[in-house]
Amino acid sequence: MEIPSTTSRPKLSRRIWLAVILLGFSGQLAWGVENQYFNTFMYDKITPDPRPISWMVAASAIAATLTSLLMGTLSDRTRTRWGKRKPFILFGYLAWGVATAAFPSAAFLRPIGLAVGIAILFDCIMTFFGSTANDASLNAYVTDVTSKENRGRVVGVMEILTWVAILIVYGASGLIIEAWGYFTFFYLIGGMVFVLGLIGSLLVREQPDPTPPSRSYWGQIGDTFKSANLRANRSLFLLLFALTLYGIAEQIFFPYLIIYLNHYLKLPTLQASLLIFVCILVGGIALAYPFGVLADRIGRKWLAFGAIALKMIGLILFSLMKTVVPLTITGIIWLAGMSAWMISTGAWTKDLYPEDKRGQFAGYFILFTVAFAMVPGPLIGGWLGTHFGIAAVINGQAGFIPTPLIFQVAGIATLVATIPLFFVKELKS
């Protein structure tokens, strides 16, 4: 028997939709830059060694996890006249935009070791504000205002926003970086996150909750791991474990994607950006809402299994291609699988969250999908890139270029996520 409530809620108002759209879009804009262009900036402007990228991804993953868990639990317990989540969303988004714009200033520092350390620190600071505002508070808010009957569609729309944000990051990045450089690019993205986050946050409306928390802060966290609650949430924790395995596989290749296209396949930044632009337009945006409808109609589980198959096939084929058109076609396949997975499991986890701990469990979601995945995954990818990559001198510094092996290993590793998925039950209406 699962704990979560399935109480139906009225249709979402236009105000809620607009708030979710603006906040979802601006948040994913920031994460899209952090996930790829923080890495690319480190490689191009600080050091062409893949290892500092893996250290930065791991450090920010730990920061995201601790922040989401602690601040998500705090949002569950917060009682203000503005609501539980709004204060964290508002102030978090504003600081997030500023921190994004500040990141590239690390490149001014010398020696290189200091520049690497400060870049990692700036990434962790940016991640603290982003995880507070988006991962913990916004995700809990979306769970608060949706029901099982409409959650798949809402998550599908948020997935579209994710891909639109990434589309803008990749599509515009090549033009902006080549014309004006990295600094202008980061300033523009940081400014957009600040402005759109401010507008979206002011649109958030919550009903004040006068009920005081029944447990202490640390008691609420510790209570989750009592045997009775672990048994009650068995399906949720199995699903989170499946997300971890899937995420490890994804992080083997994803932080090095642009580097692979630029340096192994010799595609210019603009051409690589346009390739990813088309892949996202078709594999991510065009299919996201249909996948959301499917998640509500056929169930989360069947869609998740199909997503794993698509992702594995797409990655293996992508690794074998050398020219733009075949790369685009196979990229669409693995991106479609990625989109279907994120929608099916995103709605599924929200279905299973305990009603009084949604912020806290949004933190556990980050624990399993970020810390447990983004620490080992990039380290594996970095190790593959260093030991099986091509030694090269880039911008006067010795480094390594990752090879197709990272996609092949990631594709096979994706299949491991099916093991715990077999034992996860869907919540019935």
C-alpha cells in the first residue's frame, strides 16, 4: 500500500500555468548552460584535461543533493502568508541568475589550479541557489497543484520547456560565443534567468498552511528511514534506484558531448550546435507532449521501458556515425528515449511522493538522480576519455579527446536500469 494521496484537484488556472512555464523554462535554461557550457568553458578556457570537468560535475552534484534535501525539507515546514514554496522560489531564482553570470570570471585567475578550484566553487554556489529554487521548491510546488490525472501532461509540458531551453542554449550558443565570446553568453543567460524567474515567482500563489509541523526538522528527515516508512515507500525507492542506474549511464557521455563533436569529429561549434538544435527540436520538443499523454493513458511503466530501448539503440548508432545527417538521425533517436524517460519517471515519482513530504522527497529525487548518478558517471566518462582517448595538444596544453567508446559504454549501461524497474508498481487511481 502506497502512502500518497490521489485526491483530484481542479484544472490548473492560467496563472499557475504561466508561473510553471516561466519558472520551468528559465530554470532549465540555467541548468542547460551548467550541464554543458560550464564544462566546455572549463575545457576551452582553463584546461583541456577531462578530469577537472568530472571533478566539477561531481562537486556540483553533491551540492545539488544536499541543498535539495535540506531546503526541500525546510520548504515542507515553512509557514508564511505567501505559502511554503514561494519564498524559496523567488529569492533562489534571483540569486541563481547572478551566480550564472559570475561563473566565467574564474578564468582570470592563475595558476590554473586556482582557476579550476574557483570555477568548481562558483558552480557549487550557482547549484545551491538553483537546487533551492527549482529542484526542491518548484518541483514540490508542481506536485502540490497537480493530480495523477493531469500530472503526466504537466510534466510533458515542463519537458518541452526543458528542451526549448536547451534548444536556445545550443542553438544560440554557437552564434553568441563565436561573435562575442563566452562572457557575453553567460551574462545573457544569467540575465534571462533573473528576469524570467522574478516574473514567474511573483505569479506563484499558494494557500497559507496554518498546520504546524508535527515533527522536528531532523526528525522529519530521520522518520523517512524507519523500516515501516521504507516498506510503505518501497516502489518509490526502487524507482529512484532505477533512476540512479539510468543517470550513471547518461553521465558517462553527456558532459563530454560537445567536446566529442568539436574535437573528435572536428565539427565547428556552430555546426555542432545546429546538429543538436535539430535533434532536440524533433526528438525532444515535438515528442514531449505526446509522451506526456501516453504516460497518462498507457501508464508510466510501459513508457519507461520503451524509453530505455530507444536510448540504448540511439547511443550505439550515434557512436558509429561520422557525418552530420546520420549523426542527426541517430541523435533524434536517443534524445527521444531521453525525453520519454524523463516524462514517464518524472510523473511516476510525483505520483508516489508522500503528501506531507513532497519537498523532502524532491530532495531524495536529486540524491538518487544527481549525487548517486553524476558523481560516478562523469568519473567513468573521464576515465574512459583519459585512458582510451586520443592524446592531443589543445590551445598549447596537453589533454585527451574522448572517443565513441563513451557512447557505446553508456548505451549498454542504460539497460541495467530495467532491473529494478520490473519491481516498481504504479499507483492506481
